[in-house]
Amino acid sequence: MFYGVCGEHEKNKEAFQMKLDGVYYPLNDSISWLTTCMEEMNQDIARIQHATDVPRPPSIDRR
């Protein structure tokens, strides 16, 4: 009888772990995707900032 209870507990534990995997792995994929997007945006921002840091002649409107 005791083995039957423990065996059932192990089955429930495995089923629960599979459910957790289904929940957490997509979340990890989403976090990884967001991290990649943020890194790409940071590179784009750095490129834009570098391109706009070109010295300009002083404006005649400034005094």
C-alpha cells in the first residue's frame, strides 16, 4: 500500500514538473527575446547618437 501511495506521488510530481516546464520555459524564451531586442536597440541608439554628434557650424541665431 505504501508503495502505491509513493508511486502515485511520484507521478503527480512528474506531471507537476511538466506543467511548470510549460509555464517557465516560454517565459525564459520571452525574456531572452526581450534581452536581445534591448541589446539591438541600445546598439541602434549608440549608432544614432554617434551620427548626430557630428560637429555643426555655430548657428547665426545663437548669441
